[in-house]
Amino acid sequence: MRKIAVINYKGGTGKTTSVVNLAYALSMTGKKVLLIDTDPQGSSGYYLGIKSDKTLYDLIIENVAIQDCIQPARHNLDIICSNEHVFPAELKMGRMNERELVLSKKLQDLYGYDFVFLDCAPSMNLLNQNALLFANEVVLPVSMEYLSLIGVKQLLKNIKIINRIFSKKVKITTVIPTFYDKRHKKSKDIIGSLKRVFPNMVSSPVRVSISLSEAPGKKMTIFEYDPHCEAAEDYYKIMEEIVSYGK
Ligand SMILES: Nc1ncnc2c1ncn2[C@@H]1O[C@H](COP(=O)(O)OP(=O)(O)O)[C@@H](O)[C@H]1O
Ligand SMILES: [Mg+2]
């Protein structure tokens, strides 16, 4: 079971878009996938059109059984949703024993999935520390803006600290250039910088796409909304790269 946190401390870099579409692309190939939304904004569930009575809050704070928090979203794709209650959950977690390991403990008996993805909030919070301690891999979507590189440096630092303190070996395996526009020189410059910092880890880019920005409004993944568009092609390719990385 590959456990992948999709994270970037900056907002709007394409985390939710990437996690939903990569999870769906994997499910299309027959992989069993669980998507866990840890962002109190609950965007992943919204994107897939799933509302759930039981959310990550119930799993973490109310001790509800994990099977009762998991909702089927598509064939081969399940989700644990999040909502605004997850924000106070974080405050309560702060008072728990081994507060950084709460999520790992709750998920320790999870089985039957090939991939578990965590859609993370854009902040350096306790839930994200928990996500990094549960995951073995980090996928980092970076939008083609210079300011995005700041968040990347902070994340690298934090991962180093977590690995040292908790004797973990979580590592960034895939950096996804998002909002790529080949007409803009900065897109190429930023990919160049990323390749220097992350040799062999930068995936093919996701191009700027109107369909991709429309799809969540229809509660559809890009493969359902506009399966032949460039963004569908891009995410399918990145999915294949992620699969081959694991081999
Ligand atoms: N490649 C893209 N082209 C156009 N719009 C995109 C692209 N990727 C994401 N978006 C849109 O940009 C916004 C932010 O993306 P989102 O995935 O929610 O970012 P994050 O989860 O990192 O905050 C959303 O409205 C989304 O639909
Ligand atoms: Mg998001």
C-alpha cells in the first residue's frame, strides 16, 4: 500500500485538482484507491460530489470506526471527507498524547487499498505533520509562479526535521509542475529551478486548462468531464509516472 501525501504550504497550487484526478486515473486502471481529505475546506469531497455524515473529525475525535467514515466515491475509489469541523479537531489533537501520530494510529489497520492519498491543507499545521508521519511519499504540486518556490523550501526543511525527530524516511518522490504555459518564459525557468533542486523527481507538467477549472463545478474528474482534453492527457501521464516510480 503506497501512502502519499499531496502537500504544499502554499494555497492554489493544484493539490486538490491533482489528488482527485490522479486518484481517479489510478482507479481507472483497476487500482484500489482511498483519498483522505485532511483540509477543513473539504474540497476533495466537493469535487467528487460526495457528502458524508461521518468525516475525518469523527475518525480522529469521536472514535468512529474507520469503515463508517469511508464513503464510496467511484468504482475503485473511496473517500474520507473533511469539513469545517476538522479545524477544531486539530485544536483537540493538540492536547492528545503523541499528537503527531494520531492519524497514523487511526489508520494503522487500514487494508485493501493499493494507494492512499492525503489531500493536505495549505498550512504548516498539526494535521499536516500527522499526514507526513503517516505517508511514505510526498507529491508536491508547484504552480509556475516564483513565489511557489518559497513554500517548497519550507516543506523540504520540515520534512528533514520530521525525519530526524521521528526516525522516519518520508521523502518527496514527485514534484508536479502545475499551471504550465509554454508561452511563458517563467514556466520554463521555474521547471529548470525545480529540476536542479529535485533531480529526477519532476514529473511532466499539467498545462493550464479551462476544462480543468470547470470540472469541479460539475462534480466530475477531468476524465469524466472532458476525457480528451490536454489536462486529462497530462494527469494520465503523471499517474503512469507515479506507478512506474513504485516499481
Ligand atoms: N492546470 C490548471 N488549469 C486551470 N485551472 C486549474 C489548474 N489546476 C487547478 N486549477 C484551478 O485552480 C484552483 C486551485 O486549484 P486547487 O487544486 O484547488 O489548489 P489547492 O488544492 O492547492 O489549493 C481551482 O479552482 C482549480 O480548479
Ligand atoms: Mg486544496
